[in-house]
Amino acid sequence: MADLHDIRYVRIGSDDLDTSVRFATEVLGLELVERDQSSAYLRGDDREHNVCYTKGRSSGHVAGFEVRSIDDLDRAAAEFEQAGVPVRAGNAEERERRRVGALITVKDPTGNTIDLVARPHHSGRRYVPHRDAGITSFSHIGMRTADPRRDEAFWTSLLSAKVSDWIGDAALLRIDDVHHKIALFPSAFAGIQHVNFQVDSHDDVMRSFYHLQKQNVRIVFGPGRHPTSGARFLYFQGPDDMIYEYSTGVRLITAEDEKTYVPRQFPLKPSSFCMWGSEPDIPEFNTKSALAQAA
């Protein structure tokens, strides 16, 4: 299987690059790295970029994950082809657009586009936020799935993800010590469901809560605490209906912990998403809708 080292970036189609960049810098707290007529690169840590907005919502969503070497990438490509999964090698322009040394692209069974990359560019300078939201790192994404069990099998058999917990059929998947880097939420269509940035403390979550309220940003969940990962969180809606999340205090599952750790099954009900009682205004977290869809 492809041995994933870390999540690297997301590419998000945007109907208005100016609006997306303004939100990402002034509200979310990212640093604008580079901008041209067709795309904008932003970051919240020392990586070259974490988010790339691409011109036109129809350009879709891409999730980028790093492997350790070009040899690992070549082995992953061969294993995908052997498993009957179409693989496309990135050309020179695509590698430059993604700021990587090597690239292959595959799709999961739902149709989500996944980049696997090697030798991604690093910045060489520290992240300087436009707004001090306390961001420490780009951490995870939620992805939509038309068939959670099928797509879970894709990530755990062809990629190196491991299940940390389930909420209903939604799997929370780790690729390193962090409780989850990918979360698979049932949906009627493909795409990235939310983008998470870690912040330094609970105080940062609450400061942003009040800041977002003053900016008339739609809060869709929280403040709250996930019983699965233990993280304190806040979800809010940005341009192009993308959901963003701040969280802090996420659980780590180390190699030593894995010897005894057993993934937990949480029922599909509101308290499985928030142990403090906050209820989400997010379709994929709506337990009534999810139950109806499953039926």
C-alpha cells in the first residue's frame, strides 16, 4: 500500500478568487504566498502552501498527500495499477502548479480526486499570519463519501490509513500519531467537506468565535468538544460553501498506544459529535438526514 507521510494541501475551486483570498487572510488568518490570474496559494504553517484556490468552482476539489520519496511514489503507482485503479502521472505544468517534485493522481470510488506527491516544496521562512488566529498547522480534511464502508476499505487497503473511531458509518482515519487526518462523511456527492487548522489553545478558539461573530461569518458548529478526538472546535462557513474548522487539543495515538488501541464505535447521534451539547448546522453532521439517507 502507499505509505502516506502527511496531508499536504487542498485545492479548492472558487467562483471569486478575490473573495476567497480576502476571507482566507482577513477572517481565517492565513498568509498569502502567491497569486496569479488562475490561482492563489496560502498557508498556515511552514509548508510552502496548504490551500490553493483555483479559478472557477467547476475546477473542483483536490486533496494532496505526501509520501516519503519518489521511489515510494513509483511503488504506489504500480500498486494502484495492479489493483485496477487508474493512475495519472502529473506533467511538468501540474507539478509546478502543485509545487512538488513528483505527482500521481487517482480517484477514490466516490470520485474524490487525490494527489500523491513526493518532494513537495518547503517555504524556508516562517509563517506570518495576516490575522493572529493562533494557527499552528494545517491538520486534516473531511471528505464526502457515497459509500463509507467501501471508501474506508480504499483508504485502509490501498493507502496506509488506519481507523481511529467511527461515528455511525463515518470513519475517522489516521496516517500518523494524530487521531485523524481524514474523515469520511456520507454524502450524495464527492468533494472536500471541511478543512481543519489546529490552533494553539482553547483561548484561540474562543477569541475567533467572537471575532467571527463580529465579522458576520456564519458559525455552523460549536464552540464544542469532540468526544472522539477530544479536540475543542469551531466550524464556520466560507466562500463557495466550504466549511473551515479551528481545533485544539486533538488526541494522539502513538506507536506504543497502537499495541492496545481498539477503534471505538460511536452511535449516530448529536452527542457523538459534541460532548458539550452544541448541535451542528452541517448537512453531513445532521444525524436525522444521515439516518434517512442510510435507510
